[in-house]
Amino acid sequence: MRYLLPFQRKLFIIISLSFIIFIILNCSQSESDSGIIPNNGSNGELVDLHPGYLYLTNSADTYVADGTAVAITLPIQNLGADDIIPTPSFNVQFYISEDENLGMDHILEEISLGTTISGNSTYNLVTNITIPEDLALNQCIYIWADVDNSNLISSEIDEGNNQSSISSALCLLVYDNEDAGRSYEMVFETFPPTGVNPTPTPSLVLNIYDHLGNNIEMDWTGYPTIIRSAGTSLTPGTHYVKIENFSVGAYGLSIRSFSIMPIPYFINEQSSEGDDPYEIDDADTGNDNIPDSPVSLRVGSALNRYSGTGDIDWIEIVLP
């Protein structure tokens, strides 16, 4: 057996160490070049950030003027089994879209969140969003969120579900408080509440009244719809919606801006009046077209969708 001389052994050791270092550096470079980033911010591999339904923290905020702040709550869901442990944080970016396309028309606040979110649980992020002062709109807008927009939480199960959808974004009525002559282009639309015609199919008459009980418009065709746009837009104040159902069956009502036309079917978010407690009662007002106990709906958000089955239902909305 051949033995190495002392200088040969030293040379062998140096060459071996150099080879090992080369292998380590080469693997690291290959991992970086392939786009593989070590998992950051999780206890394991099964993590998945997902924004839930955005809603107004204070339910009394039915609308907001541009240039002011409104408190909102964003449920952030971890749909994976492992904990999300930020190191040290991840970001949540909020945007305003002026239509249902959920574009980045206006960039709002970015929140840095360092909270641990356990597996299969939800963290409610409560924050204030400032509506831009120069928005100059009298219509509904969408506020939506992009969770972990900088991708600091890597190795998620699904990286494609980090943004709000049209059904989970917050729809909010914003008005220009510097516009003394403002008016609102609105849509009042009845529809089958689940998207499928119920049995029996209701026979509906839709009426819009002003705050004095004067009739503004009526429609009774199929699932009736009233659109007030351009020269027929509505002025600020209280308005009443009367729905007469001559063939009692389930229906939904959507009240929204003319600029936001689609109707997402919020089955779980629809308010229901139960067994018709909102019949005409003019004992106090002396006017059949001014109800004593209307259902109050905000214009915007999931709460602008109402489901009923009664023969006469009254809805009240306030346009600021």
C-alpha cells in the first residue's frame, strides 16, 4: 500500500476542502437561479394567506365623504395547517377601485403586520383607511386588499389567492362634500336571490318614493329594475323603496351605483325580514308612502342586498 508523504497529505486536504466549498457555492447559486427561496415566516410548508370579506368596523358608517377616514376590518385567513410566524412582518396593501374590475385606481395605506396566525385560523386586521381628498365622486367604490403583496411569506400552498375578489371587497358609497349640487346615479334591481328562479316565481312591483312620499318611478316588468342616471339621478336625502309581491315568492333587492352594475350573490350576507313584519302602517305619518318601520339598507357593501318573501316590503336608504 502506498503512503502519502506529509506535503502530499496537506495538498490532498487542501484540494478536498476546495472541492467541498465549490459544491456548496454551486448548489446555493443554483437554488437562487431557479427561483427557490427558503421558506420564510412559517413553522412548516402548509401555509396559505387569504383575505376574507372586508367590512366596515362601525356599522353606523353607511357612507363617507372623500378626504375622511373610515374604520374597516379585514379578516386574514390562514387556510394552511401550519402557523404563519412573520420574520419580522409581512405587508397588507389596500387599494380603491372605481368599478368592479378591482383596479389600482388609488393606492391607499400599506400595513406592516407582525402577528402570528395559527394554522386554519383567522386574524382580524382593524385599521383606518383615508379616502383620497381629490376623489370627487358621488358613487360607490370598491376597497380591496392584497395580503403579503411583497411575497415575504414564501412557500404558500396557493400564491394566487392573496387578493380580494369582487365578492369579498368592500363596496362603499363615497360623496364629494364640496359639491353642493351633487346627485347620485343609482340602480334598484330585483333578482332571484340565489341566481336561480324560485318556485313560486314572485310577481313584483317596484316603487321609488322621495322623503315626502311622492312617487318617483315604478316598474313591474318581470324582476323589475329602476335605473336613475344622467338627468334622472337622485338628489341627497331619504328615499323609500316599496316592493309589492302579488305572487309571494323569494326575491332579492340590490341598491347600488349606476357605475357598478354586476350583482354578486351574497347568500350568507343577505338581510331577511322573516315573515313580512313591514306592512304599510300610516297611523303616525298619515301617508301610505312613508312607512313607520322600513328596513334600513346602506348603499354599498354586502348589506345593500335584501331578501324577502312578503306581499309588501319597505326599504329606506339615505343618500348624503
